[in-house]
Amino acid sequence: EAGVTQFPSHSVIEKGQTVTLRCDPISGHDNLYWYRRVMGKEIKFLLHFVKESKQDESGMPNNRFLAERTGGTYSTLKVQPAELEDSGVYFCASSQDPGPLHNEQFFGPGTRLTVL
Amino acid sequence: GEDVEQSLFLSVREGDSSVINCTYTDSSSTYLYWYKQEPGAGLQLLTYIFSNMDMKQDQRLTVLLNKKDKHLSLRIADTQTGDSAIYFCAVNTGFQKLVFGTGTRLLVSP
């Protein structure tokens, strides 16, 4: 069974440009999460989808970030316009069990974004 | 909100035991996790422990939880060079999202 996949693996853009990251969760997983790790710091939660609905977007840094999950399958995370501080590794994760306690999240390899 | 702290770096020799430590602030944390990230790969769940346990063992891995001190540790016995990676502690307070530490880079030398 395929795991969580993310595209692209790396992206280098200039400040002010737009970038769109894509995540394909494990088939059948209703829950999809985005996280971000800025260089050397902790991995921080950005948002959580249940199917196509945003369940929790409390971690989104500002309105330059837009996440979508049309049809409840893959998700995109768009940054427009990108700023230097947006550089980091963006992880996507998915999970099947919607229970509030043990919630094994399966992570993708991440997209490394560099904003110059 | 929840805060999770880890030391940044640990270096051991092959065959030794490694102990990676983590502290957290929210006493309502229910499940606590250890993830491993190898170069170029995603986060792999190694093990987890429920907050009503104080120890869990899984082959070479031992997780110890001290709820009073809000301290979690991961012990890797007979550490191998293939164990070199970044290890992340994460907690789930019941709101679906995971709160991670900064990660501890483990370097195992022959």
C-alpha cells in the first residue's frame, strides 16, 4: 500500500513568488494534516482536514497560506506571496481513526521549501 | 499551550545504549510518541505510550514516562549505526494535532 506522498520534494523560489505544495494521503484516510519545521526548530502543526472540511486551522501563520482539499482526497497548500521566513520543511500526514486519543498519523517525506 | 523540549544532539558509540530525553508541560497529555526521521525520509512512528503507563518495552526500545515530572525518555539498547537519525518526541492532548519537540539528532559512531 502506498504511503503518504508529497510533491515536490524540493522547491526554491524567490521572495514574492507563489508556490503550491501537494499532498496525497493514504487511500481511505479521512484525516489529513499539514505541519512545518523551520530550520532546526520544532515541527509545528498548521491545520487539519476531515475529508474536505477544515477541522482546525489554528496553526496557519497568516493569510498568505491557503490550504484546500477539494473532494476530500489530495490536498494543496499554497503560499502567496512567499516570504523568507516561510522557508522550511512542510510535512503532510494522514490518519484513519478519527478518535480523539491515540491517533497514529502517517507522515510523508516532506517538501523542503527555500525562499530566497 | 503545550511546550515540548528535547536536547538537540546525542553522540554514542556502536553497541552502547542511547537515552533521548523529552519534557513536556501539559499534564493532560494522553498519548506520547517517539518518531524517527532518517535523511530524506518522512517521520516514522517508532513507539508510543499511554499516559497511564510508566514503561513500555518493544525489542531494543524502552520508553519511560514520569508523569509527575512530565518527563519522557527513549532508550535504545545496543545502538547501531543504522539508528543514526533525528528522534522527535510528540504529545497528543486530545485535540488531534501533535505537538512536537525540536528533535534530537543521534549520531552513532563505529
